[in-house]
Amino acid sequence: METTIQRMNVAPSSVEGHFVENAKKIVNLDEVNETFYVEGKSRLVTKNHTTLEMNDDCLITCQTVYDPFKNEFTKSRD
């Protein structure tokens, strides 16, 4: 019997959250960079963006942007 993950936040540092719903399995590959492997058909639901239907396995990671004042890449902010 397969279980389905009903809802999981894949952007813990986000003030709004980014939730994967109805995936077969979600694996946290990197806690620092917030990178997740999502297995199975699912959807990504956010309050401040759009809803994405994902028809296959996928990789979700936090967007990074270059900060010229710090001379480094940092996580994108909501």
C-alpha cells in the first residue's frame, strides 16, 4: 500500500511557505539550501506565487541571487 504525502513545506525559510501536495515521496537532500526531491505527480502551492502542476518526479531548490555588496550568492527573499 502506497502512502501519499498530503502537504509538506519545501521552503522553510520562506515567510509564506511553498507546499508540495499529493506527492508519493519527498526527500530533503540539503537542509541549508532547501533542496528537495519530489517523487510522483504532485503540485506546488504557494500563497505569493502560482500553483504548479508537476506531472513527474522533480527537484525543487531555493532560488539564489548574487549580492554584489557581499560578493556572494544568497537565498532569494519572498
